[in-house]
Amino acid sequence: MTLSLHPDTSQGPAVAGASVSGMAAGSAQTRIRSRLFTKYVALFVAVVAIALLSNGIFEVIFYYREHKAALIRIQQEQAEAAAAKISQFIKEIESQLGWTTQLPWSAASLENRRFDALRLLRQVPAITELAQIDSTGHERLRVSRLAMDVVDSGLDLSQDPKFTEAVAHKVYYGPVYFRRESEPYMTLALAGTRKDAGVSIAEVNLKLIWDVVSQIKVGEHGHAYVIGARGRLIAHPDISLVLRNTDMSKLPQVMMAEANGGVIPQSLENAKNIQGQEVLTAAAPILPLRWTMFVELPVEEAYASLYAALQRLTIVLLAASIFAVLAGIFLARRMVGPIQALRAGAERIGGGDFAQRIAIKTGDELEGLANQFNDMGARLQESYADLENKVESRTAELSESLQQQTATSEVLQVISTSPGQLEPVFRIMLENATRICQAEFGSLFLRDGDKFRISAMHGVQSAVK
């Protein structure tokens, strides 16, 4: 028996490959990207802003302390220098006055003493009047620039503080007074080393103190002034305050200086002046007068450079913040871009597109991770291709086996229904063989001696057509 089969020219459709189901990059992706991008920008700006702000705050704090300490130190040096100059002025007068109390009254005539007194007035212009008192407290001589000289007046000064204090303490500093409401004066009495030397009383013009105070320059609006033992103003650039005998004892810095020996502690370097203006204050004692030299500078002027530094810091912070935002946007894009490419590639690979390759050239861990994804995709592609081949081969085997079983079943069914008849059996065998071989038509020949004769045909007529 011969079976002739003619395969169909158009084969069945090939097994379709895995469809790419890549996940849509919708609103969720946009939100994630936006959050990541915003987070990077905000983080970069925050880091830069915090660093600059912290540095600026520390700089301002330290600059404030150093600037304030420097100002106080300068004012303190000015106050001490002025106080030393005034003290030296008084000590020089004491030294010159001491020569008039060296000899007892019995050792020199009144004329000689008068000559010495006039010479003293020429040598020390600050002394405007000199009176010499004997050991009993009676005035023996008075020489003056402003009045007539008086010789041996006999004026009893034995109970006067000028005499008693000088005898008890060797020196007496009287209160400051104003002669004709023009210039300040002070009485200076000095007792001799010998009991019978008496006491010399000098009226001292303190105009030099005004000159010293007026020469002290502290910034543009700062000034210096001198306070007496009772808190009264002795010297000030505003002479009207001095002439009004202004009481400064209620000012905190004056009270603190009197309580601390003419020195102001750092806790009260900020105070208010007589006009109610807040000032930086430094003080120094004027020895041995128990006066105090004050040097003050308005806080607004003292901290002007600090305020300018704060303005510059604010401008720098604003400029740095703008730069940080721009740099953060640039860097965030550089950082988020590879991450988004990696994420999109991973989604496509996860969706079945194993041919997808992620191209990231950052030279860091992200590039290494992308290479690992590419290797994984290549391995998955190979595995998926092998699996498809195996499935296709197995499916073909199962299909062929099923068709053979179906053909056998149909042949057996025909045999059972048509016993003794071969044509139906041959016909069904030819139909199944044609179907299994996917042929258009077929012929079944039986050998009869040396010849073949057709026993069954399938699809021959359609083929002929």
C-alpha cells in the first residue's frame, strides 16, 4: 500500500512571542518623580542654608562679643589714660605746693614766703590763689591772681575743714565749685611734715580737666565726663550740664562705679546716659580725688558695623539660597535622571520585554546596578526562549500523539461499524493521514501483482479544481 500526501503551501501560524505589557508611566510615576526631585532639591537647599546660617550665626555671635569687648577695651583705655592725666595734674600741683610747707614759720620772713608764693603762681598757672596758715590756724599770707595780696590778716581758720582735714590727713581735697559760674575750681590744702610748718591752701582752676574731657573722641557721638565724689557732674562736653550742677548719682553706671571703686563690671557695660540713650560705658577712678572718669558710646553707633555685617549676611544668605536652589535643581536632575531610566527599564523588563537594555553611564553604583539589570534581562531572555522552544516542541508532540490517537480511534470505529468492508477503512485512514500530515490531498494505492490500483482518494477533486 502506498500513501501519497501533498503538504499545504501555507503553514499554520507560528507561536506568537510574549507580548510587551510595559506598565504605563502615568500619574503615579509623575508623582514619584516629583516627590524624589523635590526631596533632593529641598535637601540640598536645606543643607546649604543650614550650613550658611549656622556659620553666619556663629560669626555674628563671636563678632558681636569681640567687637563689644574691643570697644569696651578702647573706652577703658581712654578712660584710664584720661584719669591718669588728671591724677598726674593734681599730683604735680601737690608736689609744687609741698615746697611751701617745708620750713617752719620761724625760719623765713613773710616777704620771702610771699616771693616763693608768687614764683609758685608763675610756675603753676592752674593755681589762682595761695594762702599760708601757721600751725595755730591763723592766716599769715594770701597771694592771688584775681584779688589783692593780703599779708598777716590773722584770719582764724583753725576750725575750717581746709585746716583740720589737712592737719589730720596731710592733704585735703575740697569740693568742686564754680567761680562766677564760669570755670570749675577746687581747694587743695597740704600740711607740712613738721608740726610748726603750717598748712598751704591753694585754689586750683580745673579748666584743664575740661580740656582733657573735650579732647576724648569716642566715635562720632561718644563723649567722656567726670563725676565727683557725690555723683555731681564736674566735667562734660556740654558745659551747661556742668554749670547746672547736674546730679548723676541716680544713673546705674555711676552707682555701680561708686560701689566698685570707680570700675564698672562687664554685667553693666550697657546702660543709659542722662538723656535716656542706651550707651556702652567704661569707667576709671581718678586717684586720689575719688572722682570717676566715664567714657560712653551710643549703642546704635557702637553696633553700626555689626548691623552692616548682619545686612551683608542676609544678602549672602539670599544669594546662597538662590544658588542652592539652582544647583539643587541641576544636581537633582542629574541624580533623578539615571534613577528614572533604571526604574523605567526595570518596569519594561518586569513587563516581559527581556530585550530591553538600560543605558546609564554615570560611572558609579547606578551604572553597576543597570548592568546587573541588563545581565538579568539577557538571562531571562535566553531562559524564556528555551522555555518557548521546549513548550512548542512538547505541544507538537502532544498534538501529533493526539491526532494519531484520534485517527486510530476513528479507524477502529469504522472497522467496528463496517465489518468486512475495506473501502471505508481505507478512506478514513487516508483522511486522518492527510490531516496529520497537513496535506491538501492524498491517494491510497494497493499493489495488485505488478500494478497499483487506487483504493481511496481524499481532496483530489479540490486539488484538480
